Amino acid sequence: MEYKVLVRKGLLAGCVAISMVVFFFLYSFLSITSLSEPSIRLNSPDETANYFFSRLTATTGDIRYREDLLSVTDHFLHPRSMVGVNGYVAPVSFVGMPYLYGSAARLFGIDILLFITPLLALIIPLLFYRFLRSIFSFRIAGLSALLLAIHPAYWYFANRAMMHNILFFGLLIAGLAALASIRGRFASAAPRRIHFGRIALMMSGALMLGTSLTVRVSEIVWVIPLLLVIACFFWRKTSWWAVMIFIIGFAAPLFFVFASNARLYGNPASFGYHGYGLFSLAPTLDAIDAASTAVRNEHYSSLGLAIDELYRGFDPLWKYILPFGYDPEVFSEHFIQYFAKLFWWFVLPIALGTLLLIRRGLMDVAEKRNYALIAYSICSSLIFYWMVAYYGSWIVQDNITNIPTIGNSYVRYWLLLYALSLPGIAALFVWMFDRARWYGLQRLIVVSMLACLVLYSYDATYLRSNDSLAAIAASIRDSQHKLSAVRDLTEPNSVIVSQRSDKHFFPERRVMESVENFNEAPLVRALLDAGLPVYYYGLWEQDDADYISKRYFSNFGFELVFHASVVENEHLYRAVSASPDSDFRDPSLLR
């Protein structure tokens, strides 16, 4: 009997090991594509910035770089997803990912940067299983972990190696799994008795949750309320020392973020977020201080003054909590498009299985057996509503056609929502498996449904749209070709101005964004006066360039002259100064 158990466990371990190897290559498709080219190119400004700053952290130990020309370009000489501050270029995105990935690359080499996310994507389903196992049965938890591994949203963004959504999701699940392990391993122990194993799990869980917010600080508006709701369900099993340990572990990574913000942006309450500028909580903090001062005054009007100060100060904070507004009509439509229609083959099983789970949870509460399932249902519902309203109220157009695709921002923002819904499918499969009349048929039905999920997910991830992995791989190769051509056609110290092509040319060339109505024209004039070659990259023909020169650039004393064709319909135009004695006369800036 023991021999059969060992054989069964060995076969299971072998299957898991083989599956992990297969999934590693599936998750590394784009990373392998990028590494096969001479220069690393990525498909979005955020990925380009995260890779650049992670590499910079690994090689120099610093997350910012000095740009001498920021002073003459109003701190505008940088790619998208970066910001110029006090002579340095720093991340617009959150600093957690570059620090974490840069530290790993410092230890294991630069080449690991593009494979950290695929490696994490292999581990996260195991952590997801551990978390769900504290709530659901072995079969539901295990099947949910498998469904996560094949879900198109997870599969897709596991390949987007320098997007921070998988990292955030993994750290969040790791923290919840550690806290869930306390309940599983020490359920019989006295809650107010200090136990070193419980302390270790509590601290590691708190650190993981806190670190997840260094990757996406914006998620703090729902993560902290979620933790408070969870605490309400289990407060009787919590002691004061556990609360203190959790607060210390949770706050430590956030203090690191505030210290980094002070160094990067000049204020610990400022964040490189919300466009190209800095978002700051400083007005809110100042208003709170002014309100407390007003309350200490002896005048009868101090209370009204305090309320006015708080209202004024919390206005920017409210814009951070709901930066995109609150529009039920808009976020309902986006939820239908990107949750229901885009991955329609998951929707019906989720709906039916969720009803089964709610029924089971209500029975557990009625019988006073277990509150974990109903707690999961309530917390998941709150997260669903908040994240759908928070991100869904934002009208974002990530592609020209505005057709819902897997690469849209809503999909990566709602990655957690897709994961939280998977126990519903697993519960339905288990229910069907247990109630089919014919033993062979029940396996065939469940296996066939699972196979359909895999096939449709593969199609959505690799083939279906212009944002599919196959299309992105082709785009990366196209970027390599454009970079190679432009590098041969321009000087090493030149500046390339474009609307959305900076990801092709940075960091091999300095880049600057062309904004509405070519309002960057005075900055281009300053670069020409500083002695640098400046090129515009666009889809224009010579007639278009002549019109743009006359309409927008003539007042600044320069014009666009055709330089070369890079690819079909995409050309390079040189900004030529009307004053011949201003050409390239400052050799100190030629580098």
C-alpha cells in the first residue's frame, strides 16, 4: 500500500515538474524573442522604462540618471514613462519593480531580467493553491491553480516580462498565502501565545503585502481596507503582538518607498505617477496640519476654518482615490467588454460555479462550521466592485481601432479579478465530476471542457488580435529593424522627436515626445542652439513636413528637411536651423 502511495506521489511530482518546464517556455516566448535580437526592445513605454531602470540599478546601483540637457528642454528630454526632476531622469512608474529586479540582476546577471517574471509566474499558481487550500477543498484549490496557469490574461502578462502586474499579483498572493498558513498550521494553538513559527509567517506575510504596494502604490486604496475586512472576520484569533508584528512588517517597505520618493522627486509624499508630472500628497498633509492649528485657536470660527482646510486638502487625495471619476454606465460597459465578452468561455462556468460556492458558504454559516468561504465571497465581491469602478471608469484607448483586445490596460488591471473567479469554475467541474452517472463519461466531460478552455485561451493569447503574443513578437522584430536603420542614419548624440516611437530608439538615442500642436518647438530650438542634431520621425511625406515647418516651426527659426526613409511610410526628417552660424558649435554636449 505504501509503495503504491509513493509511486502515485512520484508520478504527480513528475507531472508537475514537466508541466513547469513547459509553462516556463510558454511564459518566456517574448523574452526569448527579445534576447534573440542584438538590442533588447520591448513593446510599451512602461516596459521600456522598467527594463531600463532595472538594468541601471543592477549596473550602477542608482535608479536615476543624469541628463545635462534637461535644463535647456524644461526637463522634457526623456521617453514616456519617465520624468525629469532636478537634472535627473527618474521613473514615472512605481519604484518597487526596478529596485527588486535590479537587485536580482546584480546577483545573477543582466540576462535574468527578462526571465524573472516567467519564473515568478511558475511559482504563483502554487502560492495561489496554498492560499485557496485554507478555504476550499484540495480538488477545488488545485484545479483553480491549474486554471490560473492557463487563463489567457495570466498567460499573456506572464510573457510581458517588464510589466509589474504579475509581480504585484504574486507578492499579494504570497502575503495572503503566508497569513493563511498561520490559520492552517497553528489553528489549535492559543492565539495570544507567542509562537516563533507564527511570528515568522506573520512577518513574511506582512513584508510580502507591503512590498506588493511598492510595486503598485495606487492599489493601497483597496489593499488596506481589504486587510481590515479580513481582520474583522478573525479578530478573536488575533493577539496584540501579532498586530504589532504585522504593522511593522507591512510598513517597512512603504517607508522605503517614501525615502526613495524624497530622493527621486524631492518630497517623500510625491509620486512619479499620473502622467509625466509628479503627484503629491503634500497639499493634503499641509491641510491636516493647518486644520489642527485652527482647532487649537481660541476663536469660535476655528472649527469652520478647520473643516474648510480639510476640504481643500483632501480634494487632491480624493482625486487619487478615484482618479478616473465614478461612472457606473462606463465601468459597467467596460466590465462586460473585458471580463464577460473577451473571455466568454470562462463566464458561464464561473456564474454557475459561484452560485454553488455561495450556497455552500451560506450552509457553513448556518451550521456554524466555517466562516472562511463566506469571508472569501464577501471580500472578493468588495474587491470586484471597487476595482471595476476604479479602473473601469477610466476611458483608455490602447490601440487605434479601440477594439477590446487582450493587451488592453483593463485586462492587466483586473488580473486579480480573473483569479478570484476561478474557484467558481473549479467548483462546477468538481460538482459535475461527482454527480455524473457514468464514471467514464464524467471524466470525458470534465476533460473536454478543460481542453476547450486551454484551446480558446491559446488562441486568445497567441493568435487572435493585433495585441497577441505572435503580433508582439513581430512588432519587436520590427522595432529592431527600425533601431538598426536609425542608428546608421543618425549621429550618436542626436535627439529623435516622435509621438509614440521613443520605445524603438531609447536608450541608444536621446528621445523627446512630440506633443499636441508641436508645442515642443521651443525646446527643439534650444537643442539646435546647444549644438545637437535633432530629427523628427513620422509618417509624413515631404508636403506634410513642409506644411508643419511653415505652420509650427517657422517662428522658431528652423524647418524639417527629408533625411531618409526608415521603413515603408515612416521617414526621418532633420530639423535644420535657419541660422547657419548656430550649427553644432558646442562640442562639450557632443557625447
